[in-house]
Amino acid sequence: MGSKLSGKDLIKIGFPQNNIMNVALGLITRYRRGEKKENILLEAKKVLEAPEKFREDAVWAKLAEGLIQPVEARQQQLNKQMAPFTIFGENEIDEQAKRQLYEALKLPIAYKGALMPDAHMGYGLPIGGVLATDNAVIPYGVGVDIGCRMSLSIFDLPASYFKGREFQLRNILKENTQFGMYDTHREKQDHAIFSRSEFKDIPLLKSLLDKAYRQLGTSGGGNHFVEFGVVELHQVAPEWGIRPGSYLAVLSHSGSRGLGANIAKQYTNLAAKQCPLPRPVQHLAWLDLDTQEGQEYWLAMNLAGDYARACHEDIHRRLAKALGERPVLTIENHHNFAWREMVDGKECVVHRKGATPAGEGVLGIIPGSMTAPGFIVEGRGNPLSIQSASHGAGRVMSRSACKSSLTKSAMLKELEQHGVELIGGALDEAPHAYKDIHRVMGLQNELVNVLGTFSPKIVRMDK
């Protein structure tokens, strides 16, 4: 089997003991997994003997290129000077998160950075970190939950619709949402996303297609949620077809599930092999977008982002059908993603790790906590934040600190005082775990205009 093939096998057929072996093993893992070892070695030997014949080969082109013009993976050095940056709400952000941004700004590919007021320490880039790079993408700068989204559906039903219907709405959430690592919907739905060519052309994605189909419309765990609540619209656009006022709404937060996690894992490992970095920043290894691997990750990342959108579409479709209503307006945005954007006149790759796009006129939703409102916003296109804003209130307590210092009874009492009902949920998502969303919003007046709010009433999360 292909998975049992090792570097020793390649050495036996004449491969040099350098980085080219890693290239070969990487391609075999990606494209020839599960095939007979003898057949793989026979084909690899042909490439070794006549690499020029394989320069255009769909599988072996990278190996052929490396054999013709060897490129050694060399230890990358950090710049002594940081790229320019701006921090919003600096006094509210822990030093570890700032330090993570400072290290990222020393990468040779770094062009500009920013830190949002909800920022806290993450892996690689801090949560709430924005980094613009020069023609390179950092898989771990995007994150594991690629394309994690907020999606808000507003129905032409008054806020008073809740009165007397709490039991009905609670059951609609229970019956039409799925949470946890393994739970899926009994009745699966098809979606146009599954006919995308990337699922056929990229071996990793081909192997993940069945999992993606099973997990469509599910929300996973952690801080992901689906909730009924009340929207207060203060300002509206003519094309929205809705007046200022109070309405029933659904807000969901989740990402690309196992599809995104597996993409992140594979390409982060690839980047680490090709771009070794000093230990403190080893998670920030990048892929050059002029390489096959860089282009492949870019396609896979965008597919994962579109899949996350498809999951939200399925969630909201199921809930709307159960309500017997169609939403009059949907507002959505995503984070944990990279975009090609102009930054100070230069085309860059903009990574937003837990940060919301806030270009001029761009709509979004920034959630608070289970007992605090979320904010419907319009971006102001501030160049200092690289046209970004916070993606929430941001954590002020770690998950372990929540579990050791808070109690479930106290959390439920607080929810009751705010008129919020919780289905599932764990202590690490208690309201006390988060910063004051009003303070966070006050620190980004330069980044977004507030058009309205969303107040949670019935919240569903993983157990």
C-alpha cells in the first residue's frame, strides 16, 4: 500500500537524500495513497530517470521540477524590524496576543498588520489578528475552522411573536439543528457545492467529499450556536424591503466542519516542511501562491469557505421551513479566511483570524454573548485596520479557567435573569467568559457603523 512506502524505498531506487525525498513522499501521500507500493516505485523511478518528460504531469510535475532545478528547504529568518501595524483597544488586549502579532510582523512576507479590540491569544496568529502578506498564504494564519461564519436571517414577524410560542420555537431548534463532533441530520440534503470540480481535481478533497455531504447543515461544538432572538433595526437600506423596528430573527455561528479542519492540517504540515521557521513562529509557515501547493491550498480554502456558507444556508432553510416563513433579509460575514485585496495600493493576501471584513458599505454581524446583544454593522473601510473589525466580544477567560471558577447553576441563573433559555451549552461558553461587547464596540467606532442589534432569546449549543 502507498501509505507503507518510506524514504528508504526511494533511496533504494536512487533518490538523493535531500529535500527532494520529502517532495516525493508528499506527492505520494496526496495522490497515490492506497495504491500498490511496487507500482508507485516503478512510476517514481521513471520520473527520477527522465524528469523532463514529467514537467506537465498532473501528479509528478513538482517532483520533476525539483529534480531538474533542486531547491532546498532552508530555515527562514525573521526580519529585525516589524511591518507597520495598528492596535485598536490596546489596553483591553493581553500581552501574549500582542506578542504573537509582533512576531508575525517580522515574517519576510509580512506587509501590514492590525489587531482588533476583541483580540486574545491563539495559535499562530492571535484571534482578532489581521495580517497582509506579499503573495503568500499562511494556512495556520487562516486557521483550522476555515470560513467560520455568522449568518442572520430576519423574518417579517414582530418581536411579540415569541409570546406564548417559546415551547414551539425551542422544539424547532431541537429538531432542526445538529451539534457535536459526530451528529448529523437523518434526512440529508444535496447542494450545488458537491458538484464543484475541486472535489474531483484535488485528491484530499475527493477523500473528504462523503464527510462533507454527511456534515452539511451541522454546527459542531465549541462556541458555535444557532439561536432565535429579537432584531432591532435602527437604520435600513431601501433595497432591504423592511422598515426599522423589532423582528424575530435567527442567528447562527459555525464553520466548515471536518472539511476545513483536514485542509488546514494537511497544508499546514506541507508549509512547515517547505518553509522551516524559528520555533516561536513555526505555526506561521507559508505557501507561495506561485507554487502548485499554494494554488491548491487557495482553491481548497475557498471551497471550504463556500461549504461553510452552504451549511448555514441549510440550517436557515430548515428553520424557515419549520416556521412556515421566508426571511426577508439575510446578513452574513465570515472570518478565519484569506482574501486578495488592495492594501495601501499593493495587492496583498489579507488573513483575518477571528476578524470581520469591514470594507466601506460591507454588512456584517458582530455577536456579544448569550446575555449580551450582537450588533448589525456596516463597514467604514478604515485602512488602519486593513478594512477589518472584531468578530465578537472576545474571550477574557480561558476555557479551563471557566470550568474551574464558574458553576453551571450560576450560569443558568444569569441566563434566567436575562430571559434567555439555553439548550445544551457548557461552562466554557458562559457570559463571564467574554469581554463587555459594548466596550469592544466603543473601541471600533472608526471601523463600523451600527445599524441595529440582535438579542438572543433561545440558544442552542453543543452539550
